[in-house]
Amino acid sequence: MNSPIYLDYAATTPVDPAVALAMSECLTLDGSFGNAASRSHFYGWKAEELVEAARSQLANCIGADPREIVWTSGATESNNLALKGTIDARAERPLHIITSQIEHKSVLDACGYLGEHGVEVSYVAPSVNGDVSLAAIAAELRANTCLISLMHANNETGVINDIAALGEFCRDKGILLHVDAAQTLGKIALNVAELNIDLMSMSAHKLYGPKGIGALYVRRHPDVRLSAQIHGGGHERGMRSGTLPTHQIVGFGKAAEVAATNIDEEKARIFSLREQFWRGIYELDGVHLNGGKALCLPGIVNVGFDGIDGETLLMSLRGLAISTGSACASATMEPSYVLTAMGNSSEYAHNSLRFSFGRFTQAEDIDTAVESIRHAHAALSPKLVQART
């Protein structure tokens, strides 16, 4: 049996062969397997050298100082450290946070936790196009607002927010800006200094690196204060304790280096795949591009199908590996909270699928996907079914 065509790159990416090779050299006795915190022998020194080289590779990818990179287990932990760490580091109370209704669950749940512990949280609604405007955020501003948290691009629709404008606004108001960049790192131009970002969450497995490793950018000048959420050894300048997984960190660094080297070429190629895909299905009856009127990532296409249940359509597309939305929410049968927050009905949200493309997607894969969708649409479309009866 042939494997289905993988079109779920927004959920996770396969590890790039160059990344896998670099990681494999950090696992066995004849490689760099040591503990980077072991300062008394060669194996520890070599591991530390590789960890710091990876820190520089990631920092170069985002225009940061290597000392501003804090290793974590992934973007979920980074989001929690950024939000909870910011609040815990401040003595004054009460404090106020602004975020959006369509953030990743790791941000929404962390904000919910903080809300239960005395922090005031405002949840801004997106526009019908799926972006979150500066005006909507500014309208929620209070005297005690200390942090604004907004994702760079939405993981379900691919819609990109205007972080440059928000960063300038936050810097002028003296408010910290946290950005979840899990979906954009290495895929579009991203410079933390130019965007005035104070805290930024990143994940390797969205970037052709390994799962289980992420990072938080923490601005040094002026200094951003965070309280650690994991204690036990004072690693990562006291912000995140735990033995560093050398092989995963090396993989993240290599993935960032590869992405930064080929970012323009890869972005253009994936955008052409997106255009090819949409040209093949946009004329079908009742097909809509969610977030299509906003600036979007080239690799994510969220499509609504009027009158066709998304799960039924998904089952009809067994040759394609796709999703109905965020992988982190796929265990529930609830409609996408992102699409409903954009003003869509629950029924329509249930009728939407996310297709996402990446480095190893080929034009032939898109042709096959389009053919499969057109065939399934013809079989399931309400108008065509009614015409046959």
C-alpha cells in the first residue's frame, strides 16, 4: 500500500536529511554525546561547543544575539515561560495581558491559568479575514497592561499579523510584546530587532528539525525579566533548568541554518505550489478560501466546502494526509475556534479542511491532491447529489 501524500506541514515537518545527519553525530560514544554542563572533561566541552554553535545559528536566523536564546522543550513551553515568567517577575498587582481569541491553545490555556490567579486578560477578536488589528488591540489597553501576546501567523489559516506595527506601538507604550513564531520561523523574513519583539517562541519541528526542542528569544537591552518556571540547576542563565539535549539542539541549529540560507527560494517555490493548488479547486461550487483576503503564509491553505461535512470529505481523501485544523485540537469534535471567531458558523467551520505544503512537496503531489478533491467534491456535493436523485 502506498503512503498517503503528506500535506500537513503546519502540524509537523519531516526532519531534513542534513539535520538528521548532524543529530546522529551527537548520540554514540564516538560522537559528541556529552553533557554540556560537564565542565571538567573533553566530552562536556565538545557538547557545550556544539550547543553554543547552534545557539548562534538560531540567533542569526532571527537577527538576535546568541545570549538572547533560551532552549526549551518546544513552543508550548516557550509560550508558558514567556507569559507566566513575565507575570511572576513583576511585584506590582493587578496586572493586565492582551491576547487574541485565536492564539494557539498553549497561549490561551496559559492566559486562562493566569486569569484564575488574579491577572486580568483581554481576548481580542479577529477580523472576518482572520487577522488581529492594532486598533482592536489598542482599544483594550489599560494603565496596568504589561504584556501583549500575539502570534505571527495563525496555524490554521496561515494569516499573518502586522507585528511590525504592533512592535512599534508596544515599544512606544513601554509594554512587552510576546510573539508566537512557531509557524513563521525560517519561512518568511523575521528580525526581532526590526520588529521590536521582546519575547518570541520557536519550535524546531515546524522547521524540519526534531520534536521536543524549542527556544524562547528573550531581549537583553533593555533587559526583559523572567521568572523561571522549571527549577533545578540554574541552566540557561537561570531561566530554564534541565540537562540540555545536545542532539536535539544541534538539529534545531542546523535546521535554522538551512532555512535561513534558502528562505527566499523556498518561499517562492511553496507559494507557486499554493497557487497551483488553488487554481485547481477554486471554481468548484461552494468552495471558499478562509482568510484569503489577508496576507497569508505560502504553505497553508484553509478551505471551506459548503454543505460537505469536513470529516466525511477527509475520509474520502484517504490518499492525502491533511487535517481539519490544529493538530493540538484534533482530539475534540468541536468546530475550529479560529474559524468561528472569524464569524463563521459552527457548521461551516466543521466543513473546512487545512492543506499545508512544505520543502518536500512536489508539483505532482499537488496535481494528485487537486484530482482527489475534485473527485470527492463531485461525489459529495449537495447540488450534484440532488441532481442525480
